[in-house]
Amino acid sequence: MDWGLKNRLSRIINPEDNRVLMLAVDHGYFLGPVKGLEQPEKTLEPLIPHADALMLTRGLLRRCIPAESNVPIVLRVSGATSIQRDVLPDEGLTVSMEDAVRLNVSAITLSIFVGTDHERQTLMALSELVDFGEEYGIPVLAVTAVGRELGQKDARYLSLACRIAAEQGAHFVKTYYCDDFEKVTSSAMIPVVIAGGKKVETEMDVFKMAYQAIQEGAVGCDFGRNIFQNPKPVAMISAIRSIVHDNRTPDEAQEIYNELMS
Ligand code: 5RP
């Protein structure tokens, strides 16, 4: 791995413990103003100090994140679809690579839709990004999308999608936690982070998912709604952070959450 690429990746995945807690706030690229991100700057300001990196779009970055901020940026560069239509996998690249460089991002990211009619176009887009990333030293995060078209996926599917991302040259991959998750991490060849998905019932459900994913080989979490839609988002991100970086158990994380929310 070239020096620049390694340097940028180490701003995201902490080389001291090989772990990362990313905050995903890129939802608007196809969902519009989701609950909790109607006014992103208000939501983000207290959360940024607790996140190792932010995953977002260039519009949100330019409008809501101070340029003086030192938080590493994982820039979403795919999209051009919306929840209004039934073709979410029909994504293309939406950001020029010159603009990604101009924005001084630490990584670039896109979704791949393995197993859909748009598999080829999203994998070709991944290859294009990897060519660019290798040329300019910018790591590529592939997101193995799930959703309406793909349904809930199991370890067989997710390990296939993660491994394909790695074989195409992605530098790290984001996927979903599932039963037998160790099968996914052990065959991925690259670091795996997990997405949170829709907001779940209790904080403990999130803590257990994060803890199990780490135990089964994930390097960290890239959570969105389960943090910023929580009534106490700072308590939530702090508790998840304790699992990711301090090896706390779900019960210990719950104590941290309870203490901080009171
Ligand atoms: C969608 C994404 C989003 O960043 C991610 O899924 C959002 O985070 P969460 O699901 O935790 O709200 O990559 O493809």
C-alpha cells in the first residue's frame, strides 16, 4: 500500500487498536431529510468530537461541516437514485475525482448491489474508484447494499459481496451484521465495518450487535440512525465508542449510556 493511501486509511482505522467508529450521515443522498438530519449541523455539532470519521455527501460536507474541522471524511460518491422509485440499485458515480481531492477527503465510498440487475454497473464503478484511489492515494470503502430489492441477507450472501469488493480492490468494506458473521470477516481479506440499519427498539440491541461484530472480527462500526435518532445521541455514541475502542461489554456500555443520559 502506498504511503499516502496508508496514511489516509490510518486516519480512519486507528492503527493503535485497529478499530474505528464512523458516524454515517449520508442518508439524504436518496432518502432526503430523514428524521434527525433535518438540520444536520445541529445534530452533528455535538457528535463530531466522538466520531473517528464522518461518512457523508459533498453537499452536506460543504454546507454543514466547518472547513477547519479535523474530522476525517469518508465521502459518498455514488447515488442519483431516490426512495421515490423502485430502482435504488441503479446508482452511478456522482462526484468527480477532482472534487474528492479538492475536498481533501480521507476515503471515498460507493454502494455495490451484488445480485441485482445493476450488479455490473456498480462493480465497474467500484473498479473505477479503485483505479483513482490507487493513483492518488485515497482509500475506497465499498458498501454492500441491502434493502428492498435484496431483502435481509445471510452470511453466504454478505461474504460473497464483501469478498467481491476486496477482489475488485476496495481497501475496506461496510456490510451488515448477520448470524455466522465470522464467516464474512474471515474471508473478506480487507477490514470490515458494520452498518447499523434502521433504528432498533432498544439501545441494548445496538450494543449487542456492535459487541458481537467486533468479537467476530469487524474492525468497527459505521452507524447512523441508531445514533442520531436516539433521544440521547451523545450518550449513545459514547457508549458504542466504549465497545469499539475500550472493549466494553454490552452491559458496561448500557451503564455508560445510563450515566450520560441522566
Ligand atoms: C447506506 C449506507 C449508510 O451510510 C448507512 O447504512 C447508514 O447508516 P445506518 O444504516 O446505521 O443508519 O451506507 O447504504
